[in-house]
Amino acid sequence: MALVVSLEKETDRTLRSVHPTQLPCKYMVGEFDGKRVLQLNTYGSVSREIPGKLSQTLQFDEAAALQLYRMLKSEFGFKE
């Protein structure tokens, strides 16, 4: 579990495969100490010992969320 404060494109490595495990991810947005935070939660796959249990959490502050938004638009060619 971590608060992401910046995103940087990985240039020294390449994507070699797509992970075979598929699982749900839920998001929430809240306010903490007067700052908005995006939180992504992943849950255990059906093959885990406890399926559906909260597994990993990433939080994004506003600056990192903006970087994520811009990166997704750029990398996937999303239009508004």
C-alpha cells in the first residue's frame, strides 16, 4: 500500500507478457487532511486462498492523478 506522488515512464524495460491472473479493481475518491485522494483497490482472484479479499491498494494525490490522466490520454489516444 502506497501513496503515488509521481509517475515516470519506464524506458529501460519492456513489457514481456500480460499477467494471466484477472481480478476486480474498485476505486474510491475521498478527502484526507483537506486533500482529495484517488484510491485503487485490487481484490484476490478466485484462485487465492481467500478470494475477494482486499489485496493491494494504491493512492494517488491530485498531482499524480493528473499525471495518470494525461498519461492514459497520451498512451491510449483517448479523446474527450
